[in-house]
Amino acid sequence: MKKLGEHAIVIGASMSGLLAARVLSDFYTTVTVLERDAFPAADTARKGVPQGRHTHGLLARGSEVLEELFPGYNDEVIRQSGGLVGDVANDVTWVGRNVALAKGRSELIGLVASRPVLEGHLRRRLLKLPNVRAVEHCSVRGLESDAARECVTGVRLRAGSGTEETIDADLVVDATGRGSSSATWLEALGYALPDSEKVEIGIGYTSRTYRRRPTDLDGKLGVVVVGSAPNWRNGALLAQEGDSWIVSTGGFLGDEAPDDDQGFLAYLATLPTMQIHDVVASAEPLSEYRRYRYVCNLRRRYEKLTRFPGNYLVVGDALCSFNPVYGQGMTVAALEALTLQACLQRGGPDELARRFFRAAAKIVDIPWDIAVGNDLRHPQVEGARPPMLRFINWYIGKLHLAAMHDSALTTAFLKVVNLMSPPPSLLSPAIAWRVWRVNARTASSFFSSASNGPSDDACKGRLGQAGGHANGKPFAE
Ligand SMILES: Cc1cc2nc3c(=O)[nH]c(=O)nc-3n(C[C@H](O)[C@H](O)[C@H](O)COP(=O)(O)OP(=O)(O)OC[C@H]3O[C@@H](n4cnc5c(N)ncnc54)[C@H](O)[C@@H]3O)c2cc1C
């Protein structure tokens, strides 16, 4: 592999930083990862990654890319830490638009383990590379530049001892998460602030871990509920290492689940499937309740700036952070790492930032549209709803109704959600025909019995496969 420089610095040793460092190690003589936290001795949550105490799963595409960058990664998480892999379309129940999608075998293989385990394995693999080192207890405070302020020449940091230092680098990558200070650091060097797109959703997460029994969910790996009217509450129950479950639930705009046993169960009972409630009701708790408030989808449009240092990049949540309910963040970080690799392979360090931000924007467009497009179905979430978005949301609703009966549609939908296929694949004639056929059949059976009132089946079918509903009736949006 060609060498493009002597030294690259990555700020932040979480998922996106570790992945970027792996790619840079092929192109720079030395890569240094600077992290504010200490690395935990065991794979436990740490201060700089508070979301690490909440439900995380790695989508099929993310699992594939991690395997490509760190061959054997998935197997290590399973064998050494007790993570699990499963067929996303067959081993997990997906509930959206208040219906459970039909299960069926697919080639979508996802990885479930706690967030600290996923990160711990990645960090250990990265630090085995001879030209990569990590410095803990090291907080980056700003950037150094050349006299003309055209180029970043390094970072200013405060080390654990309290001393202030400067480290030089040919390339600096910001992977410090959604609280990134890049815009401010660059403004101090005379650069314009990037446009920020924000969609406020105020999603509350209340999470807890429980002992997992082999009989729970008949041995399946989880349930994911994406909220819809009338209560818009989300829920996820995912298996993880140590024969345990992690459960997270919460709603939009402050509709948080209580963190006491009775209130938490009552909240879970309002989801359109009782599966999560029923597991939790009889499971042994293994942790306290933990809370997290996710304020907004946030995208920083660096690709639109006309002036930017060519050797400074921003990746991961620092570039764009999405409603976590869709589980996309780590997979997007992995895809951005591949994009960085392609940019480095195809060109030198000149104008790297411009090329990277343009390419990364195309990666981010899809998960952003999936997350924000779905969030905008909530009537109180503010944002533009052009006719195309309304059509897509209407069509995805029809697709869900059809996918209750057709596992091929479940797989097609989950391929998009898992970032394996582009969203337009759902509008292909073959898929659109299946959506129309099932909806037409359901509508005609509904109308043929309508003179006697809607049949039980017409209602029950929507949630029967999800294990029933607390109220025994489907919702309409
Ligand atoms: C509740 C919740 C649930 C989620 N569930 C999923 C899921 O199921 N699947 C999924 O793929 N994604 C999920 N995500 C998203 C996922 O956690 C992130 O997208 C992913 O961790 C990538 O983040 P990152 O590495 O860019 O930043 P972060 O994980 O936020 O890490 C930033 C790092 O930078 C360090 N740092 C910050 N400032 C400095 C500084 N000045 N100097 C040095 N170091 C610094 C921090 O200590 C930290 O280590 C979820 C997110 C949340 C909030």
C-alpha cells in the first residue's frame, strides 16, 4: 500500500475513531489515537460513551465491514465474549406501523453484544497493529495550523498529568462524537461554521439488563419495536453476552418510561406487542435502570463549505448522528471508514477533505433519510414533509401491512434498514407488485365481510404474529 504521510492523528477511540485508525494504518507510517477516557480493563461502559449502557446491535452491513477490516472480528466477539450472531429477518421480531413483520430466512446476519464488548474487541485488534498507538487520558483542546491557515499541522491537548502539549501530524481526524468541537476549533482558525441540520425528537431511553433464559422468545435473539401512532413508543429487547437481555424503551418528545418496576412494565405493556413485557415481567434484573436523552438528529454539512483545510476530516457521530432507534450509527461509521479507504487509494492527501466529505455525504444521505423520514411521521416533530416523503411513508406503511404475510417483503425491507440495499429497491416492480397484491387481497377480504362489521381476523392479523397486543386491537395512524 502506498504511504501518504508520516503521522495521522485520530481524536476519539470509540467506534468511528478505531475504524478510521485501522484504515489510516495502511497509508501513514504511524497512527496515534488520542482518547480523553481511560480504557476500561474489562469491557464495561465508560464516561465518554454514555450510550454504551443502552441497547446496541450491529446491523448486517456493519458486521460485514468490520469483518473485512478486522478478519475474524465477529467470531472473536462470539467465542471470547459470548456475543451472538443471528438472521436479522428470522431471529428478531420487527414491529413497525403496529404490525409484526413475517419471519423468514435471509442472508442478513447481524451481531449482538453490548456496546463496550463491540468496542473492546475492536480496540484490542487495532492496537495489535505495529504502527498504531493509543494515548488515554488525553483531551484535545484545539488545532494547530500553518501560518497561512490553509493546513492543520497538529493538535493541542491536555494530558492526564495536566500538562499542555502539541503533537504534529500530516492528517487529523475528528471522531469525538456528536459533541464534537471541530466547528469551534476551525472557526478559531478563520473557517466558516458548517450548516447544521437538526430534527428535534427528544427520544428518552430507559434501559435495564436481565438474565436471559433459554426458553425466552423460544430462543430467538430479540424484538425491535419502532413507534407509531397512537403512542409512538419504541422498544428493543436484544440478547447479549453473559446470557443476558438488554431492554430499552422510550418515546418521542419527553415521553419517557418510568424507572421503577411497576411503571416500567406498565410502559412496556403499551407497546404493540407484549413480547418484551412478558420476558421482562418474569426475568431476573441484572442492573439498575439507566436513562439517556437523545435530543435531535444532527447532521453537520462540511461538504458544503467552500474553504476547508485539506488534511482535516470529521467522521462518525461528529459528522452525523441519527435517532438510535434504527441502530445505524456504528454501521455508518464502518461505511465511512471504507469511504476513507477508497479516497486514500484513489488519490493522494491533496484535497482529501473535499473528496472525503463529498463521498461521505452520499453514505450519510440514506440512513439520514431513513431515520428523519420516519421520525417526521410523528405529527409533533418539526420539519418539512414534501409530497415525496409523504408518498414514501404511505408506501412503507402498505409494505408493512403486506410484510405481515410475506417474509420476502420483510427481507427486502430489512435489507434497506441494514444498509445492504438502497431504498429505491423497495419500489422495484417485483416488490411493488407483492405489496399491491397482498394489500388488495386483504382489502377485498375486509370489504367482503364489512357488512357484518370488520372480522376478528382483519384486526388480529396485524398483531397476532407479534404475540398479541395489550389492548387486543390494531392501531390506525
Ligand atoms: C442510546 C443509543 C443507542 C444506540 N444504539 C445503536 C445501535 O443499536 N446500533 C448502532 O449501530 N448504533 C447505535 N447507536 C449509535 C452509536 O453509539 C454511535 O453511532 C457509535 O458509537 C459511533 O460513535 P462515534 O465513535 O462517532 O462517537 P462516540 O461513540 O460518541 O465516541 C466519541 C469518543 O471521543 C472521545 N472524545 C470526545 N471528545 C474528546 C476530546 N476532546 N479529546 C479526546 N477524546 C475525546 C470520547 O471519550 C469517546 O471515546 C446508539 C446511540 C445511542 C445514543
